[in-house]
Amino acid sequence: MEERASPQCDLDPARLKEILPDGPGVYLFKDSSGRVIYVGKAKNLKKRVLSYFRPAGDLPHKTAIMMSRATGIDFILTSVEKEAFILEDSLVKKFMPRYNIILRDDKRYPCLRLDVNEPYPRLTIVRRIKKDGARYFGPFSSALSVRSTLKVIERVFQLRKCKGRELPKRTRPCLNYQMGRCLGACTRNVPVSEYREVIRQVILFLEGRSNELIGRLKKAMNDASEHLDFEKAARIRDQITAIERTVERQHVVSRRMEDQDILAMAASGELVKVVILFVRKGVLIGTRDYTLRNSGDSGPEVMEAFLKQYYPREAFVPGEILISEPVADLPAIMEWLSDLGGKKVFIHRPVRGEKLRLVKMAVTNAENLLLGLSADKEKDLLGRMQSALNLKNLPRRIEGLDISNFQGAMAVGTIVSFVDGFPHRSGYRNYRIRSVGGIDDYGMMAELVSRRVSRGDLPDLFLVDGGKGHLAVVQRVLENFASIQSSGQFPGNVHEIGKLPEAISIAKESENGLEKGDKIYIQGRKNPLALKPDDPVLLLLMQIRDEAHRRAITYHRKLRSRRLMESALDLIPGIGPKRKRILLKHFPDIQAILGAGADVLARIPTVNRALAEKIVTCLKEHEQGA
């Protein structure tokens, strides 16, 4: 991508008219502190940027506010418009500008992968599609749906289930062979042609070509009967019955047997709900929804932002995308997504017929979901939480706390923040535990809470991942700070705190090794509070707890990987403190260095070719020794 960047320019329309080019590119508005507050893409930079310099009354409300805070602008000229799309998406992810619509859910949907280049391939669940010659099927709307599909395939088709690219070396076949669910290629001399027929059946099933598959199976069943192989004929008959039952449960929504995504949105106040219906080969296989915060953007602007941010991160782009809102820049977006998906992609806002019916179905879904996410509903949920947990204040801002360590070593603490029931990622924090040595979860939690409280700007509620003991530790820390605050004598590292938060804890209860559910511990209550498994209050608390736990585990693994890398680098002759710092700055772990190879390492300052090869050799030996 050929790009030409400009230095930051003042917002002088006359000056901008002289220096802004007429070509495609990306522009970045900045505030007085130099922070990027908006990123936009333009087919013609000069026309697009100058369109912002109109009287405030002629601009949309949000745009007028943004322009009142903007003091400078950068622009990057690209050679073609498609490159501007890619650059815009990258810069929005990098800067998370305040006045852009941000799609925060960055999860990739799962797919099924089948490497048809292997003699005896197996199905695996993946979240990234690579150009490796394998067949990919999906995306599925959730991990549950892809696992359910895989379970049906494993029950109906004689595909191998054993893990690994190569066939395992066994002396006798596994139980799946005994049950007639695998051909047993690991111990039997199964011809590749026979296994390929199973692969063809699985592909037909995953492509939704059930009628063609059932026809092939019926022919195979009749052939087996004519050869008096009644056991094989009975097994194929059972396959046909299982497939027909599965097909009966599928919701056919289109007779055209196409791959389609149907995108629709509904808005209420600052909340926007976008719903995607996934149609594959005419069958509705799932749905996904996103909640966006809107500060005055029109429906077409929200839909355009969603299209540009959603599909670059997805593994699969269907041939047709139906939308509920008109989008001004559709030809350029279609061309860009066609390049992204490797095929012609058509985006259309239907006005009649079957496609309009599908869009209306998606709109109805979005509207119904939005009813449960209105501001009143959010307050109702928080009000229910306040009542259920016997809290003094409405818990609008909740922070989840968790710690992670390995036998007391490299202990870390993390805090996640939720505001009005939604993640508030600017409030997320990681901490290295400094004062506690050995296996002392309570001491680590006490340090985490002490350091968090000393920062001030506290939430309404602390949610602790742990039981009654963890909660007691947090309460002692809060009581200590309360006494400090009442005395007015603050230590040097503590500023005036303000209102201290309340605290509860959540823990999984088990009996005889079996989990019984999650219990809530509340100060002053002897027994834990047991909410129903589907209670919205419990589900929100579990979401916060799980997010804190995920972040703690991820941060701890990152530190452990970095520590292992540091110790491995110490063993390499010629690597001193300076070179070690440079390598740690460029690479997160040993695998990253090995993946880069000697050629890339040799281009790093202070590392020559001989040292680069030595680094790779030593790290490989360290990996094998580990």
C-alpha cells in the first residue's frame, strides 16, 4: 500500500483547500492534546474534509460537537480507495476515536476445517480461515452450535475422531470403531478411496446438499442389499434416518440455496442493536447481535461503520449481504469486500420479495432485543441487583477483581470495570503483586484492593472472585481505609478517597466433586445467596467474574512466557543486558523469535547474522530441553 502522510495541519479552511489532495485517503481529526478523536475515509480528501467546515446548525449534532473540539487534522493519501478502507479500519482499531462508531466485540466465529489434502483428514474447530488449501465450513453463530454440528457428524459419519494430523499408532482400534462410527484407519488397511467417499458425504452434509447426500446413501444402501451385505445396508439406513431428522429441524428461509448475511438494526436513544442472520445454502443456521453506543449518527452511518469494521475481522464473507439501511458508498465497499472474500460480493437493500421478508425478520429480531436493552431496562436490572444483594447504593459502576499465580510465583491481579452493565475497557487495570511471597491468596487480594483504593475514583461495588475468606479480606482493607479517611491523616501514597465501595464475592460451589452453581457472599450474611441459574443479576455477575478471570489468566501467561524468554536469553553467549532489552522490546516470547527466524533477527540493531543464527539454535535447544 502506497501511503503519503502529512504533518498535522491547523483547521484553517483556506489553508486546507490549498494543501488537501483530490485523491482517496484517510483523515484524522485531533484535539488540543493531540489525541485522535475521529478517523474518516474519503474518495476525495479535499471535498470530504472541507464539507465539515459549515455552520454548526447545518451539521449533524455529533459532528458539530466533534468539530468544536477538533484543533488539528492529519491526512494520509492512498493510491486507491480500497487501500483507504483497510487503513481506516486499522486506524480506528488503533486509536479507538471518541467520535467513531466502535464495534468492540472482536471475537471470531468458529468454523469447521477439513484438510482435503491429507489422505485421512479429520474435522477440527478453528476461528481463523487460512489460505492453506483446506475446506472451511461456517461460520457458526456460537461454539455451542459448531460443537452440536460436529457431534452429529461424528455420530452419523465414519470419519476419524483421533487428534493429530497423522494417524496414531495403535495396536487395536478405539471404541468408535467398535461402535461403527469410524473406519479404523489407524489399525486397518483402509483404502484412501473408501475414506474419500466418507469425506464427500461430510462435505455434502456441511454444504446443505442433504437431498443429494440422501440420494447417494440410498444408492449405496441398495447396492449393499444386492450384495447381501445387510449389516452395511442397515448402518446406511440409520445414517439416512439421522440425516433426515437433522434436516427436519433446519429452518429453510430461502429457496435460492445461497450463502447470505442479513444485517438489520434498531435504535433507541443512545443504544443501537445490530442483528446478523446467517443463511447458508438457504438454511438459517444462526444469529448474532451487537450492541453499539450511538451519539447522533444516522442509521446509514451506523450500518456503513458496521460493515467496514465487522467483515475485515471475520473469516468468511458470503456472496450476498442484505442490509436494512441504505449506505452511500456501496460500490466501493462491495469492491473492497470482494477482494477480502476472494469472490464477488453483492450488498443490497431489498425493497420487495423474499429478500425483503428476510430483512424484516432481522429488523424484528433487533427491535425485540433492543427492548431488553433500553436504558430503563438497564436501570431495572441494576435496581434488582441492589435489592437482591441488599446494597446501599445503585451499582452503576462495578469492578471485578481476580488474582492469578503459579504456586505463589509471578502473582498478578487484574481489575475489570463495567458501567451500567456494559464493559468499560478504559477502566481495566493489571497489577504485579509486589509485597506478598509464597502461596497467599488472601495477602495478594489485600494488596490488590489497597493499591486500587489508593488511586481513588472508586466504583459503587467491588465483585471479588472468591469465597467468604476473600470477601473478609477485602472488607478489612476497606475498613482500614475508612478509618484513615475519618482521621484525615493520609499516607504519602494515598490521596483523599471519597465514598468507599461496597463489596461482595462470587464462588462456584461444589459437592462431592460436582459443581452445584455459583453462590454470592454478602457481608453480614451467614449463608451465601443462591440465585436461580437464569437470574439476570447472577448472569451479569458471572460475566464480570469471568471477564476478570480471563484477563488475569492472560496477563499471568504473558508474564510467565516473558520470564521464560528472559531466562533462555541469559544462556546465549553474546547476549548482554542491552541486546536482551532490544529483543524483549521486539518480541513477546520465544515462539515469536523462532517464528521470525535468523533473517529477521539479523535486521535488528546490534544483532548480526552470526549472532542471529546462534540465537535461533540456542532457543531451539532450550525448547527441546524444556
